[in-house]
Amino acid sequence: MTNTKTRTLLRSDELSCPSCVPKIEGALRALAGVEKAEVKFASGRIEVEHDPAQTSVDALVQAIARTGYTARPSAF
């Protein structure tokens, strides 16, 4: 069995306070295949390490949307 991990970078320009960090990280970590989720409040950068066979980038974005924030794939 192959363990394929992908690192996906997302960006959100809506992070208004540090209390959103655990909310977003928790929503992402609850998804199947997500091994790591880290939100950088100051930069709006969200880094997720996940198995793309279990969780798509769209699913990551939707999980963030359910917390009340928007995010988009980013190259930074």
C-alpha cells in the first residue's frame, strides 16, 4: 500500500483574529486523509498535508467555508 502525501497551500484574506486558527485547523484535521493542518494567521497561509486519494483540494476549501471563511489554492 502506497502512502502518498500531498502538501497543499491555500490562502485566505479573511482571517480577522487569531481565534479562527484552531477553528480552521480542527475542521481540516477532521477530514479523512488529512495528517497536518497549519494556519498562519498573519499571512493568511494555510498548509495542509493530506492524501489526495481521500481528500481533494475542493474538500479542503469546503471545510474552511463551513467555518465561515473562504480560501483558495495558492502557490506561496
